[in-house]
Amino acid sequence: MNTLGSQKQLRIEQFETVHCETNLNPLGVPESVKRAISDHIGSVGSYPSNYYDDLKASIAEYAGCDPAHIVMRSGSLDLLRLFIGIFHPKKVLLPTPCSPELEKALASMSSKTVFLPLKEEEDFRVNILELAEALTDDAIGAMVISNPINPSSQLISRDELTAILDLCKEKDVLLVVDEMYIEFADEYLETTAVPLVEEYDNLAVIRSISKFFSVPGLRMAYGIMSNEKHMKQITKTAANYGISSITAVAAREMFKDISYIERSRSQVHTERNLIYSAMTPCKELRLFKPYANFMLVKLLKEDLTAGDVCEALRTKGLIIRNCSDFRGLDHTYIRFSFMNPRQNDLLVNSILELM
């Protein structure tokens, strides 16, 4: 990211529209994925399961888990439906605000969704006391939460996760942790719930490859659970060829791409800190300190709405998220992801110009 106070007006041509609303890694598709697809194009002539053992071994090494505890699907919402469906809870507890797609996925199931509102004054973090109160409802059989939380970009610590898991264990509640953005967090290894899988059989961790590796088109997510009874059920009901052969070979190499992983984490760390520091002095904005690759911002300027900001940025080729359709948020909230330095300069300067 360049000096934000530069006198030179920055512009990005319209054909370079920047999608800051998708939360994808700005480094784009890893070269390892491109090479793997090119080198193994012949794999499309084989049944996909021929590649699954190697893929699971690669995932296990990358995530730090037992290959026997891995289940794969074409997307994180597919895994969510799988885990919730196995437990058949009457009610599912869902802290909000959360991803509208997550809410819609739960609404499509037979379980009733119970919402746990997170408070703005607490930075939309989970309040353990309020969670304990919510779990007194014996009909709640599962809880779903993202970490880092989308859209607030707040990170749940390992100690907080353990406290949540203990509450859920006491009530025989399944906890599903969606770690779609966990690899972007500086405290990734100290925060991920994966090591807790061995200790808690009521825990399921879900990860998608779409965001961190910027490959939404490969369509793959993996879940991690140690509960032997339920893993046997999953194995019995699993589709034989749920992941394509070309995705399997590409993902296998992708998880070993240390250079891409380290460059991604370094760039997001740097840009996240620069953007937060540059925007903090503006009194017309309330920033929620980000831990993922995106930031939630509340507009405090009178008569300025998220729609106004989104439209103004759109004319400069910048697309950000209007958060008015998130449960618990309104027309004063925007969210955007961190892109490359030049794009971030334009984004930050353009927002500050409106204040």
C-alpha cells in the first residue's frame, strides 16, 4: 500500500473493476494450481476417487489433523447441511450478524433457527454469559459460528472456543465452526479449532478453499470431525465422486504451495494494518478492528448511507458490500476486503473523500 496522503489522484480503469466484496485472496489463483491442471489434464479420464487418498494426505498435513477425520464436499454449505443433518437438531443456534448465505442454508433445513444477536458495543463478539443463557433451551441441538466472524472480522480465541465447546458439550450440542477465513488471521495456528477436534466429539470444523486460495471455481470444501459414530454415517452416505479429479490433483498441490501461502498471509497482514491505521483518525467512521482479510465499517456521517458509498465507489470501478441485508445490521454498514496496494490506496482515499 502506498502513502495514502499522496496528492496524486488515483484511478483504476473501468475494465479493471475491483471486486472488494468477494473476500478473495488478491494474489489470485496460485501458480501451483495452474501447473497442476495443465500437467494432469489427463486425470479427467479417471474416476476421481483414485486421487482422494493423496488429497486427504495433503489436507491432513496442511491442516494438522488425522486423514480419517476428513470429509470432503463441493462447498462449505454442503458440509454444513451434512453435519446438521446427521444430528437432526430441533433447533440450531446461530449468532448474528452472519453471512446471509449461511442463514439461508439453515432455513432450507427442517431444524428451526434460533438467533443469538451479537452486540455492536461488544464489537459483535460472542458473549459467553448470553450464550449460556441461550443454551438453556433444551431443543437446541446444534450451534453454527464462523471464525473469524463474517461480517465483523472478529476472531474467537482458542480459550473462547474451548469455553463455547464446554457449554455445548454439557448440553449435548454440536458446534460447527466455519473457518473459511481463518488462514488470513495472524494468530491462525494459535486460534484454529482443528486441534480441539481430537478432544471434543461434538465439534465439526469446516473449511473452504475458495477464499484463501482464490479458487472458487474448483468447488471444494473439507470438514474435520473425530466422532466415530457420525463419521461412519457420513462414509455410508457419502457420494463416491463428490470432488472432481482435476480439483483433487490441483488442491493436492495447492496445499503444499508454501511460497503462495506465506506471501498471502504477509500481504494481507501488511495491508490490513495500513488500512486500519489510515482510516482510524476519521471521526465519521466506526471501524471494527479486522482479523480476517476484510473489515466492517459503520458510517457515522449524517445522511450518508451504505448505498450512497457503494454507488460512489462503483463509478471508480470499486465494488464493496452493502451490509443492509445482514440480520442485525442496517444501511449504515459497509464491508470490503483488502486487495493489492494500488487498489487499496484508491479504495481508502475514495471512502475518506466522502466523509
